Amino acid sequence: MTLLVSAGVRSTPGVLIVPFELSFGWTHAEVTFPLAINIALYGLCGPFAAAFMERYGVKRMMLIALSLLAIGTGLSVWMKTTWQMTLLWGFLVGTGAGLTSSVLGAIIANRWFKEKRGLVVGVFSASGVAGQLVFLPLFAQMISFYGWQTVVLVTSLSALITMLLVGLFMRDKPSDVGLLPYGATEPVETAAAPHANPFLSALNGLKIGVRSKDFYIYCRGYPLCNSSRVCSSNT
């Protein structure tokens, strides 16, 4: 549910571009600049999100991410200037979505599953597309009847409800509820939380990544994916 809501919130600006232009009299460039920051932070936060989840716990970082999404979207009702949109939709929503990117699904799959990890990661990855399919048509219809303010309030409420559910039911690892990872027949030793600076841990991971040919193949494909997303949003 966290991945679904996060994907829905992150993709919401696609249906808000024209309403923002008409409501505030902003140019297309002024509206899309915060969205560029949003996409950049979504990608940049991934390695650091993994390091922070290992250091401070998955549940805590999920709550922080969802609170950023709720605040960034909820305060948009009182937004008046472009710098406010940059702060709310660029930095807050971009960071919140980045903290709940595909890194979250990979960590959960590794901790909670010994078997069928590939299937689980695939389901988590598909949730990003599913979130857009669920939210975008609904939001486009809501804008037509109720205005963009209703849409941002619904996204904020969705993030708040999800944050409540995460606070009540989410656990960092199976042993917290007396379970074994799916498919495991004996307890799995889990490493203690690292005490190293999470920023340094992320940078060290990136140093390893840049030595891999696969890393550069992925980097060439990812901008094309985001370019097609921006083009479809503008359309």
C-alpha cells in the first residue's frame, strides 16, 4: 500500500500541470521546473534511503517518507507562488517518493523472503505502475468536477491513512513478530544496525556501482523512461 500511494502521489503532478497554469497564471516552464527537481530527487534518494533504512529501521523511514508526502501535498491548498510549489512538490514530495522507491521493495523482499524473492520484487515494482493506473484517471476526473484542491487533499489523506497503517502494523523484520522469512526452515542471523554514517555508506555503495558495466547500462535507460513519462504528462 505504501508503494501504491507513493507512486500515485509522485505521478499526481501529471494531471495538475494545466490546472496550475490556469489557476495561478504560471508558465509551463514555471510549473514543470519543480517536477524536474521531483524526478531528480526520486532517483538520487534511492542509495541514501537504503543506507538510512539499514541504520535507523525500515518502519521509521517509511513513516518519515509518508509524512513528507502528506505535508507536501496537503499544504499545496494554500500555495500561491512558484517557490512554494518548488519546496512542496519538488523537495518534499520528491524526497518522500525517493525514500519509498524500489529500494524499499528490495529490502523488504530480502528480509522477509528466502524463497520467491524475484516474484516479490516484481510485484513491488509493478505497484509503481499500478499506483499510476489507479490514481491518475481518478484524479483527472476529480479535477473536472471538484477542482485541483480536492485532488491534493485526497493525496494527502491517502498518505496519512497509509502512515497510520504503517505505524500500527509494519515491522522491520520477521523476528519482530516471531516469524521466519518465507521459505526459511531455521532462524536467519541478521546483522546489527551499522553505526557508520549512512551518507558515507551510500557513497561507498555508489563507488562499487560505478565500477560495474550494468550500472551504466541502467543509467542510459532510466533517462529515457523519465523522458517518456514527462512527454506523456505534457500531452
